[in-house]
Amino acid sequence: AEEFVDSHLKPGRMVLFMKPTCPFCRRAEELLCQYPFKRESLVIVDITVTRNTEKIQDYFQQLTGARTVPRIFIGKECIGGCSELQEMDRSGELMVRLIEMGALT
């Protein structure tokens, strides 16, 4: 699980770990897809395609203090879940961070 999660966390990349059945995950994905990301700068990872969903969520708990999805990362920093993402979007902080990391076209 650690290797699976850590392999996606890279500088200059935003990663959304999600489950397709989760309404908060879908909301976060819809919000992120409104931004003009460069190729490879936004990675959406469906954790249900692995057999280790529980272990992945246990690792999220260890890494971020929460096992819930979505878990959203900018580089190796977890920014939280859907409500944190929505607040960053509302305040303009998300746009600033994405521009700073060079993720947008």
C-alpha cells in the first residue's frame, strides 16, 4: 500500500485518490477537471482497482491522519479531502498553488 501511494506522489503533480462510488470523490474530481491541467500534472487514482483498498486507507491514516477518501495531494503534501479542496478553490489558494507548481496550461 505504501509503495502504491508513494509511487504517485511527485513534485509538480496533484493526485486525487478516490473511489468511484463516493459522492465526495466525484465532486472533487469534477472540481479539479475544471482546471486546465498540463498532461501528467493531475493524476486520478481509483483505489478500488487494487485488492488493497483497506491497507491503502490504513496508510492514508498513518500518512495524513484520516483514512477517508478522497485524499488529495499536491506533491507529497496532503491538502485533505473534498471540503478542503472546495475551500482552497473558493479562496483562490488552489489556483495560486497550481500556478506556482506549473501544473496548468
